[in-house]
Amino acid sequence: MTQSLGTILTAMVTPFDDEQSVDHARLCELARYLVDNGSDGLVVAGTTGESPTLSDDEKLAMFRSVIEAVGERVPVVAGTGSNDTRHSIALTRAAQECGVDAVLLVTPYYSKPPERGLLEHFRAVAGSTDLPVIVYNIPGRCVVNLSPEALAVLGEVDNIVAVKQADPDIEHLRRLRELSDVGVYAGNDDMLFDVLALGGWGGICVASHIVGPRLAEMARLMRAGDAGAAKLIDDGLRTLYKTLFITASPIPVKEALNLLGHEVGGLRLPLLPATPEDSAIIAQELRRQGLLD
């Protein structure tokens, strides 16, 4: 399967202004910064973008803004998944009209559908568009976990081109690679090295907000066959990966961006800004990484 959506995709945060409205000027500024610093694709309105608290109209406006800012430079992937198949179809079709390059569909959550229901959900949404589709398997948030066998079946759908795999079981990843040539993106930053080592496409990352050039270099080294040098980069970033998830994401990455001078604002309830204690931990790690004086 041919890769076309990039290697290091950043799951963008959503900047908010003081009134908790989407700040489109800062959204575009952040998009340009990320593309200048290691990202060769962007995901808009995903988990890190606080998608559960964004309306469809807000999401569509964000898709249009990011496309206008960087759409000629990198693929723009729209988060259009939900736990309601009809809703996902409607939002996917609307996102396609905005001009996005692909869509990311999260595994339906809360209702805990059986695997056959999950398969029919993804088939239905994929069948509603001719855009490339990335299936987002994230059992830590959605409770249900798509088996490697189910993901391989979905990979047979013409326009389901990749899986964002946030199931941390590496044996499941190996099994999927045995069963299917569907593209695989690391859904957790600490899985990126292993995904690349197993021939995956790359990662849809959070840490790339902060260390995009290092992740891009890791991927370049892996593709060049220098796994040792790539592993050194990965080892050096392990504490950052952990720090960016010391509490519910995207709280830590937004705090990190604000500390580094990228004004992305606060968060919408039920998420809250970082506590002073968490902020101190994040600042300490940024200093350790040489990112903050």
C-alpha cells in the first residue's frame, strides 16, 4: 500500500481565546509552525484537539482555516469520527466539501458495540466518501479494542488506507503486520520507534508539537537503516512522552506550548488547565530537553 499522508503527523491542539472560542489566527499560526518544524501532515479536531467539546460548525471552520494556512504544503486530516454512525457520515461528507485530504475515524465509544458492529460502522462511513480513511483504534479511551484480525478486514476496504494504532500491545501490532499491508501510524508517541521498526508509516503524535524535528529525524534515520541512532533519539524523548501524559491530554501539551511562548489558551470544561504542580513538572522536563531556559 502506497503511503501518501506523511510520516510525522501532529494531532493539533485547538487554540482558544479568552472567551473559549476557537482562535483561528493562532490555529493558523500553530499550523504553519508545525509544518516548519517536522510535521508533514496535520490532524485537526482529533482527541488532542478537544474534539468532544467542538461543535460540527467549529470543526468545519477549523478544517477550512488549516487548509488555507498550510493545505498546499501538507495533507490535512479531519477528525470526523463519533459514536454515532449517521453523525460520522454527515460530518465526513461535510469535511470532504471543505477540501480535507483524509479523515480520521475514532472507534465508537461509550455504547461498547460488538466487533461486528464496529466493522459495519467503519464500512458505512468509509462508503460515504472517496477520501482516504484512517481508523483510530484507542482502547484506553473507547474501552473497545479492534483485534488485529478485524483491522486486517477493514484494511480490505478500498479507501481505508491506515490505522492509527493506540493499542500498546506490540504483539497485536506484529500480528496486524503479518495479516495486512494496511498502513500503520503509532497512536501513542512511545510506540513510534516500534511502528517504524515494523515497517509502519509513522506516527500521529502529540510530542511533535514540541520536538517535531527530532521525531522527523528519528523517522529519517529508521528509513535510512540506522536504527541505533534513531533509538538514541527515542530514548532521549521517553521522559517527554511520559510528561505530556502526566494528566489527561491535551492538558500537558497545551501547558508546554504556552510555556514555550505558543499562546494556545486554556481548555474547555470538563478539562482544566494544568495545576501549578503539574506545570512545574512540565517546565522541568522542557528544561531537561533544552527547550526552556
